[in-house]
Amino acid sequence: MKIEEIKKVLSGFTLFRDLNDYELTKITDIAIVREWKKHSHVFLQGDPLENVYFIYHGKIKIYKSDVSGKEQIVNIMKKGDMFPHVGFFRKGDYPAYAEVLDPSTLIAIPISKFENVLIENPELCIKVFKVLGEKIVDLQNRLEEQILNNTYEQIVKLLIRLAKNHGRKQDDGTILLKSEFTNKDLANMIGTTRETISRTLTKMKKDELIEVDDEGNMVLDTEILMEEIHLI
């Protein structure tokens, strides 16, 4: 791949979107292009963290493995993605495995050389930090959404369990759950915060999944709650 082609490819990545031609050339000068065969590994979990990779073509599976060898897929990366996101400005080892699912062309940027380029070009450094900051905020938002979704399911299951073990069935088939459990109690049962419990219960009331009477007791229909779990 020629220099100008590498430059064009890298300019398409969010990280380098605001760079001018001179700044992009500085990055291109340290870039390494390499082909990878299917089922090969770009790096292994625990290998020294040396490069950040940009996918020009192909598909990469990022996964972790526990002591028993069980695999947990973290992400499937494709053309236009970079990995690992923790690569720049972090010392240590690769936090996961990167396996090639389809024959791939990757552009590698050595971290040590990249840092030197930033030191020598302060304006470039500011631009890169700005984009990395945006990516970090985006990742935090996505992680927060994921945690909230998981917590929501836990809260629904907790209410079903409490209704079964502590509730009183009423004539219309609903279950009355006395207000003996505070939001803090509920939070401690599933390892979340009182604020999350409060926010979630408010949403559930608004969505008419639960009712709360004047004394603060909850009125639940476990069948409706079970359907809610299946929709998650």
C-alpha cells in the first residue's frame, strides 16, 4: 500500500479526522501495513502492548479467556474500527486476544513512535486528545446504558422474587408488597445504588408496570413483570 493510500485510509478514522495533510503525514510515516490470515492472532492477552491497529479490510474478534479457558467475546471489529481503545497512553499488556475472523489488512501504529510524534507536534497532540476525549465519553455512555439495562432486568426479577416470598395475593390476582423494603434495601440486594432503584421504579410506575398506593405499598402483577423480562 502506497503512502498516499495509507494517508487516505487513516484520514477516514475518527481519531485523525481533524488533522491537516502535514499532521497526517507525520502519522503515516510511522504506520506499518500488514496482511493477516484467517484464524491467526494479531496479539494475545498478556502480550506487551506495543501497537494500536486500524482495520482497512477484514474482521477481528476481540475476546478474553479465563483460567478455565472459557471464552468471552468483547467485540467484533470491522473495517473502519481501531483496537484496542486502551492502546494509546497506556503502559502494560494487551487486555484481550485479537483473532482474525476473515483475511484482514491492518495498519499498525507503534505506540512509542506515536507518542514521540505528539511530543514534537503540540497542535497535533491537542487535536488527538480532543477526539480521544470524545471517544472516552461515548464509551462511558454506552457502558452506563449497558449497566442500566442489566440492572433493570435485575430489579424486575427482584420484585418478582419479593412478591413471591413476601407479597399477599389480592382478589384481582395482583400481589400487594408491603413497604417494608426501602429503596436502599432493594439496592443492597442486587448491588446497585438507591438512586438507580428510585429512577427505575419511577419509570416502571410511569409505564404502568407497577402501582404504588397511598401508604407506599407496591401492587404488582407478576405475569406482566415476567413478560417485561422476556422483552428485554
